[in-house]
Amino acid sequence: FTSAMDWTHRILCNLFAVESEHLQPPAHHGTATALPWPDNYFDAVLTDPPYYDNVPYGDLSDFFYVWLKRTVGELYPDLFATPLTPKSEEMVADASKAGGMDAAKRRFEQMLTQAFREIHRVLKPDGIVVIVFAHKTTEAWETVIQALLEAGLYLTASWPIHTEMEGRLRAQESAALASSIYMVCRKRATEEVGDFGKVQEEIKKKLAERLPEFWRQGIHGADFFMSAIGPAVEAFGKYKQVVKLSGEAVSVRELLDLARRFTAEFAVRQILENGHLAAVDQDTQFYLLWRWSYGRKSLEFDEARKLAQARGVDLEELARRGLVKRQKKNVALLAPQERQKWPERPTTMIDVLQRACVLWKRGQTEELDELLGQTFGALEAFWQVAQAIAETLPEGDEERKLLHGLLGHRQKFQLRRQQAAEQGPDLFSGRANP
């Protein structure tokens, strides 16, 4: 309470220090789907629309509403006429209020599209719109981008800005984002149709320009993937439609998946410091990308599947091998100490790495050196991957400890390998890269 009061006090002091005839602009209570202003009225519109299914705003507001009604309700009788906050027109994808999630999604998209159309209507021809949005799922972004395009708006610039408090309940034990994407839009002035091949190159070029900048700014993990959405939409959103050579329209989902693949490849290269990527198999790249993006947190199945697709990996196959585990609607990526199923002969770098961690923990040095000698122990990329995964995990994490222990064993392994080579036939002369 003391902290909240301090924030409020500081904000009020700052506002009242501003000398302006517009210090107290009018505030309206209404719906964004029917704005009470004429066409071509505003130079700019700034909006922070509801975040799809992330937050039940109305339900959370009830806590404050009942206290406000008791304290200042008499001063604003129109705003406090109902026992709780009105929710019939609330623009959220809430399955409990719409008879199922599919209906909730359709309702949200319809209302958001109408709100964006109203923004388009009241905006001057040369005006700008700034839309703030954050969500970790491609599905939510697909809905927002589709609504933008249908409303005749397109992105001209976008920036990720760190806006969310890491200590909030929503961020604990989840893959919640720390950043929001600020999308600067204008009215689309052309009805041009884009060629899919050309648009792919435009997306790739845009991402090649912006991703290094995001990386230098320290944007990482899930926020990095979300940051890439803006530049991608800048490339294809200026077209009324994007079509393939066959004349078939390309969906927003396909375009966002394309952007995710480009971004995933860039991220893996950066995590590995641009080295030895060709030697790292796709399963290992997927594992590294997950740990870097989400740490030990689980993902909704559809998001995990899309991340796997971005690296050309079959999620079901990983589940059969024991690397991932399905938990109702979520998927968990298993650490070495959590894993229960192993392939009879590990052939991927991540399988060998996890098995090596377990052998190191058990103190089975001979078995560990034999495994390393017959697989990837001689490859610099193997140890680089181990270091990269360890760096994605927090201090005190069990997997991090195992990886650091294995990395510490590297010198002993190399010494034994050298001694064996000097004594005769190399004990570790197995396959370098199965």
C-alpha cells in the first residue's frame, strides 16, 4: 500500500508541475468499437488494447471497483451504477464468458477489428497510430495483425520497450514477457498485392537490419522473438494481400512462421557466437533455443510445436525419445537429471550432452570418457553448446551445475585421450560426428 501510494503521489506531482492549458483533457467512458468523434479528426491515436487472453481485466478491476464505489461513488454515480464492473462488452478472449475458447477468439478478433476500423475512421489521412501489445503466442499476434490489416492500417515502425515488472504474479513460473511492442501505424494508401517470393526477401532483409540492433540492446529470450514480429509486419503489412504464384493468398500465420524461422536461426548463431553452427544438429539447436528463450519454464503445446518447426524438429519424436514431456496442455523440456528415457545409441549432440552430465554426476569417469570419445568429445562445437546452455540458466540451477561439472572434466578427458594416443591405438577413435 505504501509503495502504491508513493507511485501515485510522484505521478501527481509530476503532472501538476506541467504548465499547460491542456492539463486536464476530457476523459470519456465508452466503447472503442464506436468512437464519438467525426471522421479524420485526430492527428494521432495511442492505444494499449487488451492482451488477448492474458489478463481478465474486468475481474481484476472488481477488487478496486467496490472500494472506489464506497469512497467516491457518490461523486460519479454514472460510473458506479452497477454492483460490479460491467463485462458484457469487455474485449478479451475469455472462454468462460463466451461459451468456449473458439467463440471467445472469434469475438475478440471481431471486436478488435471494429475498434481498429474506428481508429482508421477518426484518424487524419497523414495521422499516426501507436498500438502497444504483448503476448507470447503467435496465435494472439496473428489475431492482432489480421485485425490491423483488415482495418486498413499498416506498420511503418516498431520498437520493443521493457514495460512489465518481473516480480508481478503473472511472470512467476510462466513464460510471460518483460517487453511490449510499440507499433507505429499509418493508413494504408495503396491496394497493392504483394508477391510471396518478393515479400519473403523483404522480411529477411528487414530482420537482418533490425535483429542485430535488438541483440545489442540486450533483448533476449521470448522478448527477442516477439520483437521480430514488428519488422516482419513492416515488410508485408503494406500490401493489401500477399499471394503465391498460384494466386493463393498467404495467411498471416504463414508469414509470422517465416519470420520465426529467420529469427530462430539468427538467435542460435548469436548464442553460439557465430561459430560451429553447421556441426550442431537441429534437435540440439531446438534445445538451446528453448533454454535461451524460456529457461526451465514449460510452454503451451502449440507454441512448443512452432518453436520445434522453426528448427525443423518433430516434437512428437522428441517426446518418444524422452527429451520433452507432455503435461496436459503444456510441454516441458527435460533436464538431464529429470530425463527417464534415453535412446539406445545417442546420435544427437543434446542426447550425448545430457547422458554425459548424468555419467559425470555418478562419477562414472571411464564410461563418460568412452562416450565422449566415440561421439562429440573432440568437437569444439560440443563444448561450446554445453557452455551456451549453462549460460542461459540461473545460478544454483541443477542443470547448470551439471554442465559446469562436465565442462570442468574436459581437460581431464583431453589429457587421457592424448595419453591413449601416445600409448598406441586411440581408445577414443570412434565416430567424430555420427
